[in-house]
Amino acid sequence: MDAAIVTKDLTKIYAEGRIEVKAVSSVTLQLNEGEVVGLLGPSGSGKTTLLSMIGCILRPTDGSIKIYGNEITGMDETTLPNIRKKYISFIFQGFNLFPALTAIENVLLILKLKGINKNVSNQRAKDLLTVVGLSERMHFLPRDLSGGQKQRVAVARALAANSPIILADEPTGNLDYTNGRKVMEILRNLAVEQKRCVVVSTHDNRIEDIFDRILLMEDGQIINEKRRLS
Amino acid sequence: MFYVALKIISYDKVRSFITLLGVVFAVSLIFAQMGIYLGLMETSSIIIDHTPGDIWITSKNCKNFDFSQPLPEYLYYHVLSTEGVQWAEKLIVTWGIIKQKEGGTEQVEVVGYNPDTGIGGPWKMKIGDSRAVKNGNFTIVDDSAKRRLGDVKVGEYREVLWKRLEIVGISQDVKSFTTAPIIFTSYRLAQKLDPNWIGPDKTVFVIAKVSPKYSVEQVIKNLKKRLKGVDVYSKESFSMKTRLYWTIETGVGFSFLLTISISFLIGMLIVGQTIYNSTVEHIKEFGTLKAMGASNFDIYKLIFSQALINALLGYFMSLIITLLSVKIYEATEMVMVVNMWVNVLILGLTMLMCLSSALVSIRKIKKIDPAILFRG
């Protein structure tokens, strides 16, 4: 398997006045294509900070991050969007869908930003919304969708971009167990099928079995790693 | 992005309606203020602009059309005999008192012109002929004077500067900037009406027409060399001088500029606040786009598109309101100028108003804290 993300001694320190808080401390890891990795740990353990750094939206204090071989820690603000555009998609706990746009328009917006041809975009958005089970509701506004359906739109949006890396922050946080599991299963199946590298930050232990690998975090460090028995 | 912006605007109907109302209010006010200002300026130089001839000779340091000093009449002959002058004409502009039919008096601006040539006289007659003021105590009153002078009729007599004048015609479109109605008499009668100020050997302006083979600048140079103690202007520069006098010296321009600026500012605040609120409400969505590789510029396009839609909708609604209200202004004897030039200028101002109001939102986007994306 090819390495999608490689970090070495990745550290993030937040300074609050004179007090320094080490949110992530010397994390070294390799995340590969085609694997679904769970980042588990209690609140404040550094999961989200780590996810933000490997998602190129938060700069580390120390250490290095390579995305498909590109060292991104020294890159300036004008280059980083291109890296994100090419390699990374996100799924958030709060869905972050434009309320004024229908499900399909939310997916199409990302495709438009990626510069994908209109006809190709339309077909891809329709296909993905069908795959996530929303073929009947693709012209609904987010307000007319349930939480689970909204998250499935977010999954379709993340997959539509064709980014090899998908980072999901507490994707089941606003969903009940059944809906959360359904969303995660869809995400896993599509990711494995399309050889994406999926990193999910969660504190929901009930979905542990979805992951190929679980990285357990505490106090900014990875304290344990579990692999799925195939 | 324009489509997405349109969807965002149409989604929140109440907010969009309030924004649109704000833009329409501000832009309509700008239209009205600018239109009235230009109307006033047009009125202030209306006789200069409608008088044939290329050059105006005035008293030294003359500030405008309405308050010029008398000149010796012989200068007319000097002008006429200057190289490059095709023809010349004299014109008197002075002030007088007119007695009202039912008692009381009003101030009037008296324009004395040569009825044989009609130069400087009324250019549009509602009743009568502009040559009718010749050889007698006759006057032509403009239709717009009715508000101040009452219902003036041809054949009636009015006392102007203690002389009984017969009204022989009603002119049209000679609105007065100073609010004192304009009346026309023959040149010779105007000299007699105010013998102490003008008298038989004085005029107020000499107007000259340049021969086809000469340029206006060249003839102005010749006249300046020949005539001492007077000012020589091209028609356009005298018209502009008059307009600038009223704009700058009286504070009229400043007052209009102030109102236009305040309207601009109000519009900017309303649009700015709504777009900013909308941006703050959608900050996570914008952040998500940014996280997925959209550049700041991509998101700026979305925000500027919202501002542009507000600007265009607001502008066209204001234009319709303004065009409908022109008739109302006309009914109150006010001149309101709405022409292509004004329309384009105000469209530019409206776009500037709305787009600059989006800058605060742009700043917000630029500073999106990625951490917000990771809060449920």
C-alpha cells in the first residue's frame, strides 16, 4: 500500500498568554491508501488538532507532514489550497452544507471549485447521491433532510471531489447510533472500493469495528494502535 | 458562483428584502439628488447654452451669467471688427421689480435681446412670437413664472421697474435658477428700464460668432489682445463658470455632495451589514469550501456576487422609481436630469457602494479560523 500521509514528530503547541498547551506531541505515523483509520480518544486528547494538521488547515509547531510525498510544513498560504484541492476532502460533525442549496447543488459546488466539467459533475453528483441512498432526495434542501441524510450528502460531497484522502471529524457526533453506523458503513465501503485513505476522528467506541486501524490518543500522543483482524 | 449567490439571496427572503429596500432607498436618493443638482446646474446656464454664438464678452471678473456688470456699448463694434468674428450681438441681463396684479411685488430677471436676430431671446414659444417685443413696451414672460407671477396672459399689462409693459408672448422652458422669474424685453427697452444701471450706451454681454475659417481659441486670443478691461470666454467655459459659481460659491454643490455621500454611506452600511451577517452565518460552509481547496478568491467571488446582485436589483428598481417620479418633479417646476450619463455614473456608484460594503466580509473570510470547522 502507498503512503498517503506520513508525519514525523508532529507537535502542536497552543500558547495562551504565558501558558503553553501541548495539544499534539511528537506524533509519528503513516496512513495508507485503501485503509480506514480511526482516531479515538477522549475529548481534549488532540484528535481534532492532529486531523487539522494533516488536513493542512493548521500549521504544526514542530515536525513534518508529507502528503503523497509533498512536504507541506514549509508551504505558504497560496500553495496549501492547491494541496487540499488535489488530495483532501473533509466531513464534519455539523455537516456544513449550504442551507440555500439542495443536496445535489451542495455536491456540485465542490466539483465546480475543482474545475470539473459541468456534464461530468452532474453525472458524478447524481451517482454518488444514489450510492448514499439519496436518489429520491437530491433536490431537497438540507432543512428538509434528517441528520443522517445530511451527513450522507456530506459523504457524497467528500467522495465527489475524488480526493485520495478523506478526513472526517466526529461524523457520527450528531447522529443516533443506527444512522451513524449507516453513514460509516457507506463511507467505509466506498473508501475501500475506491482505494481512499480515510481518517476518522471519533470518541464513539461503538463503531470501532468499521476501522482497519485504530490509533488511540491521549494527552496529544498516540498511546496505542490496534489493527483489524482480517 | 453567481447562481449560488442568487440562491443564498433568495433563500433568506426577509433579509434580502430589507437589503434591497436599503439599496433602493439609498440609490433613489442618489438619483434624486444628482438629478436635481444637474437640473439646477442646467437651469443656471440655460440661456447661455441656448444662445447661438461661440464667444461671450463680459465685464472684468464677471462671476456668472446673472450678476455681470454693464460694459460700454461701443465694445460691440470693436468685437464686430475683430479678425475672425462673423457676427456679434448685444445682450442685457439685469434685475427688476414687477408689480403683481393683486398688489405686492416680485423680483424678476430681465433679459433684453435684439428681436430682429432673436439671439439671447426665448427659443421656444408657447404663445406668440419672440420678435413681438420689438418697438414698444412689450415683454415675454416664461410659462414657469406663473407660480410666482400668477396666471399671466397675453394682452395683459404689468408694471416692471415703474414702466407699464404689455405681455405679448409666453415662452417655455426658460426656468430660472435664482427663482426670480425671467422676462424678456427688447434690448432697447431693457436699456430704458434701468437707465441708472444700464443706460442708452451700455450693454451687459457681447456675444460673437466665429467665422468658419477661424478657431474659437484663435478669435478669443484676438479679442483679448484688442479689448481691455473685459473677460472673454468661449460659450462652454462661460456656461461652466456659471455652473461652478453656483456649485462652489453658494454651497449648493457641497450640500448635494453631502446628501449623496450620506446616501452612499447608508447604502454601504445596510448592504455591508447584511452581507456580513450572511457571511458569519455561513462561515462554516465557507470554511468547508476553503478546507476542500477553494481559494480565498473563489469565496470572494461568491461574496462579491451577492453584493453585485443586490447592486443590480437595487439599481434597476431605483431607476424605475426615479423615471416614474420625474413627472412629479416636473409638476413642481423642478428640473430633474436623468440621462444616460447619469444612469451610468449611478450604476457605477451603486456597484462601488455594494462591492466595497462586501470588503468587511472578505476580511472575515480571509481570517477564517480553521478550528471553527471542527466544532459541532
